[in-house]
Amino acid sequence: MSIARSLLLRAADSHWLAGQMARRSFAKRAVRRFMPGERLEDALDAAATLARSSIGSLVTHLGEALRTEDEARAVRDHYLGTFDTIHQRGLATWVSVKPTQLGLDLSPDLCRRYLLEVADKAESTGSSLWLDMEDSRYVDRTIELYRAMKLRHPKAGIAIQAYLRRTPKDLQALLDVKPLVRLVKGAYAEPVSVAFAEKRETDLAFFDLGRQLLEAAARGQATAIFGTHDLVLIARLIDAAKRLQVPPSGYEIHMLYGIRAADQVQLAREGHPVKTLISYGSAWFKWYMRRLAERPANVWFVMKTMVT
Ligand code: FDA
């Protein structure tokens, strides 16, 4: 991992910096590059605009590692209302959540109950609920939650991370529930015993896992979603899909709001199913630091915003 990436990921845990950034107007302006606004309405307005370019959407309310059960309950209530709002606006938007937002650190049973309530709501409003994958301490518990969710909700999905050494085994084990899998590279600071240190290794693993997902999709055993902005990997996986005769309806490409926006439009124009994950909410600090760490050159953009 590069020094800049490692420093930025470490800075993500700084309460002092989080407090400073939340107060600075330049920081808010810089964050707008990756999120249309802090309110759900901002995210859904962006989703409606993307829909006009045949790009689907997912939304996620920022926030992780809550401290009290009241906070977890408030997140559950927020998401229950979110599905109603999406339905009222006639949008084909899904929702993605982090298990720790629904209280995983406080009580696994409480988290599971809230998650299933939110997943029930997703289904009753014709939408779908997805689980993000957090750092490696949460992988077993997140997969367990996904299995419980998937039993009741066939359209529920989960993210898995190519940089984790354990992921090939996790993917094979998951195939028995016909999972909907969003494969991502992985965004957290992990020890080398757990995750690849070199980007090249992660990229190789991504292609390999992506191909396995497509093979499973060809057998009707999984739905393959590629959550990446890496156009080389995307092109190679689209080629693999053609070779394996997986039709465009058998895979999707997901990217983040504000990153490679023109390529998202171009891929959708070429007939590939594309969705954009749109974040909103005021707890953007940790999430924003991960976006900077993915491309440390983004720090120059922040500095430019500060000066101007
Ligand atoms: P890579 O880092 O190689 O970037 C490829 C190219 O994309 C770069 O050269 C650059 O042009 C552009 N790019 C990438 N990141 C950028 C940025 N921040 N700013 C500007 N340009 C950028 N992670 C996780 O651990 N758990 C999760 O649940 C998720 N969920 C998730 C959902 C979706 C839809 C996406 C797209 C990503 C995630 N991630 C995630 C984040 C993921 O793990 C990874 O950190 C980022 O996607 C960056 O890696 P890329 O695959 O884009 O490749």
C-alpha cells in the first residue's frame, strides 16, 4: 500500500480532523464532487437525472460504527422511510447499507432484526437491499447476515472485496444461496496477513473472482456485479462474459457518483447495465477520506478548493 494511501486511511480515524473538516466550507465544497448533497432528496434528484441516461442507482446514507441502540433504531427508521420515498417518486433505486450502521457492534441480534425489517420494506416497495462490506473484522458476521436476508429476499445483494486473501473461499461458499454479488477491490487499511499489499495483486484477484462470478452467472448460480472504475478490468470482464455467453442482463457495472461519470454514460449507451451508488448524509468524513485514499491525487483538488 502506498504511503499516501496509508496516511489518508489512518487520518480517517481522527476525530479532531473530522471535527475540523465538518466546520470548513471548503471541505463541504470538495465533498460535493463525490456527492450531490447531504439530503436524501439530493441523492434522489441525482438518481432521477441518471435515469434519463439509462443509468440505474443505489443510495446510501453515510454513517458507520454507531454507539447507541437509539442511533441504530433511527437509521432503521430512516431507511424504512427512504423506501417509501423512492416508491412515491417512481424511481428504480436500490439501497445499500453498512451492517454497523444498523448496530452490528452493539448487538448482532438487534442488527439482524433491523436488517430484516428494512429488507422486508425493500421487497414490499419493489426495491432491493444491499450489504456493503466493511473492514475484515466484519466479514464473517456480514456474510451470516446476508445468508439470513437472502433466505427471505431473493433480490438482496452483498459486496465482497478482491483484496482479501479469504475471498475466493467466501465466494465459493456463498454460491449455494445463488448470491447477487458486487465485487469491489476493497477500501480499508488491512494488515498484509489479511489483504494483498500490492495493487497489482488485487487487480489480478479481481479479474479471477470476476470470471468465477461470470461462470456462476452462466450456470444461473449467481448475479455478477462489478463495482469498479477500472476500465481495463471492466473491458476484460465484458469480453469474458461474451465468451461465456452471459448476456448483458447477467451482469452489471456499478460505480460511485462523481467518478468516471462520462464513462458511466458511455457504457450505458453501449448497452451495458450500469448503476451509480450515490451517498448522502452529514457523516461523510470517513467515507470521504477513503475516496481520497483511493486516488491521493484527489488531495490536490481539496487544496485547490481551499485556495479558491
Ligand atoms: P482503482 O483504484 O484501480 O481505480 C481505477 C481508476 O478509477 C483510477 O485510475 C481513477 O481514474 C478512478 N478512480 C478510482 N477511485 C477514484 C477516486 N476516489 N477518485 C477519483 N477517481 C478514482 N469498498 C469496500 O471496501 N466495501 C464496499 O462495500 C464497497 N462498495 C463499493 C461500491 C461501489 C459501487 C464501488 C464502485 C466501490 C465500492 N467500494 C467498496 C470501494 C472499492 O473497494 C474501491 O476502493 C474503489 O472502487 C476504488 O477502486 P477501483 O475499483 O475504482 O480501482
